[in-house]
Amino acid sequence: MEQDLFRRVRDTHRVLTVGLQKLDAARLTLELETEAFEQQQQRVDNGLASFRDLQESQLAVDRAAIAELDAWLAVLFAEVELAELDGRLLDRHRIDIETRTGAVDAG
């Protein structure tokens, strides 16, 4: 039981660490795609690129934004799981679980 808990904490911590790295990468990608979109918009305004090129650039920005949201969700889920595993989640919501009787006090 204790080894299983340790393994779950270790695995969840790894997921959190990887998630934070993915979040950093996703933020950078979104920033770069946004800059590329702005440059493409200037090209369209100057007649050097087509509206289709601008739409493709906007699609890249949208995909980068979705990737950032996905990374945020992975980080949040890992943080919640760690809080659950170490008991912080119950404390945060003032939930007291009596281990002997199985009673739950949500007050």
C-alpha cells in the first residue's frame, strides 16, 4: 500500500514536470506563431501575400493556443492528483474523513 502510494506520487510528479515543460514550449510556440501572424498580416496589407496565407497563419495561431490550453489542463490535473495523494485536497475543502468509522464530515 505504501509502495503503491509512493509510486503514484512519483509518477504524478513526473507527469507534472513534463507538463510544465510542455506548457513552456506551448507558450513559446504561441508567441512565435502570433508574431508570424502579425508579420503575415503586414504582408497582406502590403500586397505581398494572399488572404489564404493569412488564414493559414491564423490557423497555426489557433492550434498553438489549443496546445497551450491542453498543456495547462495536464498541469492542473497533475497538481490536483498530487494534492489528492498528499491530503492537501481534503484539507483545502475542509473534508474530514474518519478512518475508523468511514464517516465523512463535509462541514
